Amino acid sequence: MAKNIFAFLFSVLFLFACGEVSTSYESSSSQSSSSVSSSSQSSSSQTSILDAVQEIGEYTTKDSVAAYIYKFQKLPSNYVNKATGQELYEAQTGNTWTKWNFNPWQILGVMIGGDYFGNNEGLLPTDNYKECDVDYHDSSRGTKRLVYTEAGLVYYTANHYESFISIYGR
């Protein structure tokens, strides 16, 4: 049992280190707003993260959540959709929800994700997409999202859907 706990703690520490240190995958401001580029993440780094994520874990960073989605074809358990997040907000704060002007991870202990993404701008290949927030660091949800399919395609946007980077594909 001690070995399992040590392995789990090591995995969590590894994921935090990978998620916080690496910023080389964000799109640059000079990139076209209609582009989808490929991630420069090495396959060995992706394999390490895929090996480290566990189905019972809670994940919040771009790399760990993308690996989780790719590996388990679902969001981690610490994610709820927008409607559930709004209900939690009202129940926990006693305030009427008006807009997402707060950080759900800090206030509610959840990340927001799982709702339909329409791809209205047509920047991604035609498919059925869902979206989720990643990398909360401020007092709001921010602009960083993963857009994904049940088939294992995972894209990242740091600029709220203006451009995308392919993280995983099947």
C-alpha cells in the first residue's frame, strides 16, 4: 500500500511540474486567427503524462487534462458543466448567479467543462466537440480551453477560440 501511495504522490508531483513549467505550446500573437497548428510536445513527454494520469485523480492543467481526456475519453471528476456550476455557486454562496466573473476552482472546488462547443468559426475539422476550462490562475475562468471529441481529438486554445493547437489525435 505504501508503494501505491508513493507512486500516486510522485505522479501528482510530476503532473504539477509538467503543467506549470511548460508554456511552449501556447499560440503566439502573430499566428493567424484561423489557424490550427500542431503541438511541439515530444511524444516521450506525452507518453510520460499519459502514464502518470490516473482515473481517480483531479486535474486542472492543459497537459494533464488533455492526457486524461485522451486516455479515458472523459473529463476528470473535478469537472462539472456550466449549469451544475451555476447551481453550486448559488447553493454555496447564497448569491444568485449572474455571470462567470469568478474562479470556480477557488470558489467552488470544481472546474467547468463538458458543454457543447459549436465550432461556429469553422477553425476545426467538422466533428462533435465539447469544451473545458484549464489553467485557472486569476480571479476568473480566463481564456484557456481544451476542445475535444469522444474519439480522442484534443485541441488547445489560449485565446478563447481564436486559434487552436492540436494536442492529441487518433
